[in-house]
Amino acid sequence: MEKLENCNYTVELGRQLKFSLVGIAGQDISEGNATLTLGIWSSHILFDLHCVYRIFSNLIRILFYSFRGLKNQMWIRYHVRIRFAN
């Protein structure tokens, strides 16, 4: 019974995250329907990858602006110009 509840919860979470889960129920997963299980699994993986991409792109943006600020401070304080090689 707990397995079916977990499968139903997985489908419910997928629907809350706006996954396209037409005709998929928790019972299909618990019965071992490979096609439907793979569909839910791949949707979750793509969502996770998208979240990781957003986190890292924001981190890179923060580091870029922090370094740019440091570069400007170096120019203002010490008249040292930092250049990037192409």
C-alpha cells in the first residue's frame, strides 16, 4: 500500500510542476509499466537539470559582476588595468 501511495505522490508532484502527465496514474508505476515510468522519470530529470542550470547561471552571473567590481576597484585605487586574453 505504501508503494502505491508513493507512486501516486510522484504523479501528483509531477502535475504540480506542470509536467505533461496525461493518462498516467500511480498504479501504472507500481505495476511496472516501463513506458509510463520512464516518461515520469525523464520529466523529473529534465526538471532537475533545469534547476541546476538556473542555479549555476545565477552563480556565474554573480561571480562575473563581483569580479567586474573588483577590476573597477583595482583601477580606481591603484591604476592597475586588468585585461583578459582572447
